Amino acid sequence: MNLSDVSQEVLRNPASELLDAPEVPRAEPTTGGVEMKFSDQLRAYYLQDQRAMYSRWNPAPRPSFNAQLLTDINAYHDFLAGSNAQIECDGKQHPLEYVVLASDKPGMFNLGGDLDLFKKLIGEQDRAELLRYGRACIEVLYANYTAFNLPVSTISLVQGDALGGGFEAALSSDLIVAEKSARFGFPEILFNLFPGMGAYSFLDRRIGQRATEDLIGSGQIFSAQQMFEKGVIDAVVEDGQGEAGVAALINKRKRSQNGLVGLARTRRRVHKLEFSELLDVVEIWVDSALRLNLRDLKLMQRLVSRQNGLGESQQVH
């Protein structure tokens, strides 16, 4: 099998099994719901009063999407897809209406792709492994984008920095709630690349082509308020009030949730996004990544060092 054959094999087959998927954990009772620990990097909990399932990421050693975290998220998504929008709690089935993704790292949503891995694979010109990683990313984002084929609304709760792939993850939800100090951006253009795991597709459907290309091409970091004014996010709340902001949004939608779920499904049908579109963009991203030169890789290394430094600071605190 030559290199082209290997790449086509990756493109054809799911990449979700980068590592062995964890078993679905036992649901443990908590105040007002249940909690499930999928791994040290991912826990999820259901709140009865909100009819919402929250997932919280705690990636290590860096606040980015490593292979194990992607595998854990995929297992969690499989659980959701098979839930029939019902969560067992106190021996009874309770309705699931919202799925919220968030971070367990204070001040940090997610810094995106595993740049250390990217640098290594680009240096080795390993196209197949870059494709495999990219596909694993878009599999979890597309599942969230399609609301797991359930009658639920998806919400991204951003508390802290959402950069690169972290920003892409936030964009995959129906709604984005951010705390005031949250920051958003795509720094990839600074090392001569572009965000290739859904950024263009998700943003274009929110704010249009021109605004999307201006935002991605700038490489700038934006405040939550700036993102709200651009129409990228849906609500800004005070720092420390993220969970309360999500609860308030859920309460506001309570009487019309069924209609709003139908409206979201209609939006996804009218502005259709096929998985194949995301996969095609990943392939363009891989080809672009493999053309990076030594100077570009040195600039990437600066961001790798930043990811490493932030990961260590989070561990200290």
C-alpha cells in the first residue's frame, strides 16, 4: 500500500479509534443529578432542573485536543447518541433537552490542536497521521454540530481562552455563552497556516464569507464582547457567572424549546453542512501543513511553548 492508498484509507474510515475507547462509566448520584467520569480528562454530569448534560474537559499535559481526549469525547458522544434523549437518574428516566460543552480548567476553554504533534508529523512529512488526527477532530465536532441526531440544543460555555481548535469546538454548538474575560481567535495564520477543522464552515454559516475570511485571516485575538458584536456568540455574562448564564438562557427558552429545536434543525437543513465538506477541508489543511517551511515551524514552536507553559501553570494552580 503506497502513501496515497494509506491517505485514502484514512479518509474513508472513521478515525475515532485513535486509542481504545473507554467503557461507559457508571452514573454516580450527585446533588440534583448524576455524574459520569469518562477519564481523568473528561467528566459529564446531568442536572435535572435544567434537563441538561454538561461535559467538562481537563486535557493534560496541555490544554489542547490530544488523541486520548478525542477518544474520550467520542465515547461520550456515543453515549449521548444512544440515550434516546433520556438520562437515568434516581432510578427514573429524565428528559435530555440540552448538551453543554465546557472546560474544567479555570481561565482556559481550549487552545485547540496538539501543535507539538503537528510539528512532529510535519517534520516527518507524515500525511496519513495528520489526516487521521484531523478526521478524529471533525468527527467529534460534527456530532455536536448535528446535536447527536437528538431533539436537543447544544451550548458552548466558554470560560477563558478559546483559540484555534478550541474556538472551532465552541462554534460547533447551536449557542455560545461566554464570560466577559473569554478570548477568541485563530492564530494559525501567524505561522502561515489556517484553521482546518471546521472554522470556515461554521463561521461562514454564522456571519458570512467576507467576515469569516477577515476574522480568520487577521490572526487577532478578540474579546467576548467583540465576538458578540460580530454575531459570532450569543451571550456575554460576567466572569464567574457562566453556569448561571446558561441556566438563565435555558429558563428563557423553556416555553418554546421544542419550536427552537425544530428551528435549529431547519437552519442545519437550509444551510446544510455535510461531513464530506469538513473532510475535504481537512485534506486541504494537511496539504498546506506539509508545505510549511523551517521559519513557519519555528513560529509554530513559539505557540507550542505557550501551550506547554499554560498547561504547566494550570497544573501548579
